[in-house]
Amino acid sequence: MNETRRPPAPHPAERARTIAARGGRAALLPSDGTESRVTPVLHHVHPRGDVTVLLPDEHPLVEAGRRAELTAMLEVADHAPVQLREPVRGLLWITGWLRTLDPREARVAGLEVADDRPDPRLLDVGHGVSVLRLSPASLVVADAESTTSLRLELFAQAEPDPFAAHEDHWLRHLELSHRDVVGLLGQHLPEHLRGGHVRPLGLDRFGLRLRVEMSDEDHDVRIAFSRSVGTAQELAVELRRLMGCPFLAQRR
């Protein structure tokens, strides 16, 4: 029996680190049922998997977290940089124990976040905003590739994708200014999907992801590069190859 070989993709831990590094929309879900979904003022997932969360001083979780550790889950959604019918392309769930930091710990935590992600909202720490820390017990990443439970040490050892910081800008530029390129990339789609509306969905070191919006449902397709890439120059070569650039073929 012939098996369809899936294109190579980043390891689940790398995909989880990329979602965390992108800092998408987050929701805090306490397990005691007192709150349904809480939107933090700011959240930051550290490389080891723990999370710094900022909430208004008057929020009930702040006082509850001073009295005892709470079990809670942080959900981080990875939204596509272009407008899609279904914009969420990945989710990261971090479950663990939540507690409110004292003023000294809060200042240290704020400085630690500022080193990785300077944000003016950090200036409100101690002035109407409290800092909580979520210590992880488990992590799960879900996207079109798979739904995977991760060991904390694997998450800590992984690195975000090298193009994570520039992906949004590149894909929006592709969507708005280079629909001809998107059309050329569509030649790699399976035959039954070629009549749909093709949109750029994602980019990583292993390939390009396209969203095909059909009349009845959406399909996500990974178009693999010939090799893993790590620089903008290597990426440009692979994109030209996928487009069928004749000059690249002659050079080879």
C-alpha cells in the first residue's frame, strides 16, 4: 500500500516556541470556574515555558493569587497576518499554577520581560497593574500539522523559527502586492484544490503554507522547500524555484 509522505515541517516544540515568540492574543482560563476567559493586559511566555501575566490590580484573580496558588491555563492563539475566514492557524495551551508576585518579584519580572520584549504597558506595573506568574505543568500545541503534548525540556531546548519576526510583513506584502506570485505557487496544489481562492498562510524554514478557501470548507497545504533555509537570500532562492523561475534553472 502506498503511503502519502508528509512534507517536512518544524518540530512541534519549535512550532510552539514560534507561537509563543509571536506573542499573539491570549486568554487566561482559571480552572475554578470563577472566570470564563480573562484577557491579560500583557502576557509573555519565557523560553522555559513559564508565563508572566499582567492584570489590573482590582481583578479578582490578583487577590486570589495572593492567598494561594491557582490552577489555570493560558491559551495563546496564532493569527494569520492576512484576513481569512478562519484566522487562527495555531494554538498553544500552557497549564500550570498561577500566583501573584509581591512588589519586589514584580519589578524583577517586569525587567526580565523588558529585556526580551520592551512594551510601554510594563511601566504600569505597581501603578494599577499587578504581575502574576504561571508556572507550567504541561504544554500542548495544535495546528494543521498535529496536536502534540510537549515535555517542558523540549520546549526550553527549541528555538523559534528564524523567520518568525518577519513573517507577518512578508505574507501581507505577498497578499496585497504579489497576487501573481501566489498564483504561480498555486501550481503545486493538489488538482482538486486548484479552483479555490489561494491565500498565503504561513512561512517557516521548511516551506510555505497556503490556505485554499473553497465554497464548502478551507484546506491548509504545505509547499516544501528543497532544503531547510535560514536566511532571506536562501528563502528567495527557494521561492523562485517554487515559482518556476527559468533563470534559477539555468544557473543550476
